[in-house]
Amino acid sequence: MGDFKSLIVWQKSVSLVTEIYHLTEKYPKHEIFGLTSQIRRASVSIPSNISEGHSRRSSNDYIQFLKIARGSLAELETQFLISKNLNFISEEQYQDFDTKFIEIAKMLNSLITSIQKTNS
């Protein structure tokens, strides 16, 4: 299976977390324990679940953790829509991140499918 750090989806997810931390530094201070915290936790959950699932060395566990990562990504998409609606981010920023979310979701789906096929 190799090292989880060699997975492009993990690398892109880690980059996404970094971008999100920089972006949310600009959120209103009164949101630090609200939306800012939720967004940061959801984003960190994506690469964390990819690496944890990979390290379990069981295909079924790996798939389950990838599905959890996919769920965290869906959470993040929702939180970014809310951020846009509250004018914490611009339409352009929203679209930029949405493109990244879609790319990571497709990669997670492909990885899940690949593992499932290998187990069949």
C-alpha cells in the first residue's frame, strides 16, 4: 500500500488545511469558537482520517476512514457556503475552495472504489 504521505489526496488535503488556516485568520474574532473552529476541525479531519485509515492496514477499516474523510469534506463545503452567506469570504474565494473540495471528493471516491475493487 505504500506510505500515506505519498497519496496525492492526502497531500492536497494537507495543503487545503494550510490554506484554510490562513483564510480563517481573517474571520471575525467573535467566530473563533464558532465557525472558525468548526471549519478548522473539519479540514484537519480530512488528511487525519486518510492517514489513520491507511495505517490500520485493513481494507474495510481504510474504506471506513476514507468515508469519514469524505463526510468531513461535505461538512467543510457546508461551512464555506455559510461563510459566503455571512460575507466572511467572497464569491471568488468560495468558488476557488469549492473547486478544491470537488477535486478532493473525486480523489477520495476513486480511492474508495479502487480499494473496493481490489477486495472483490
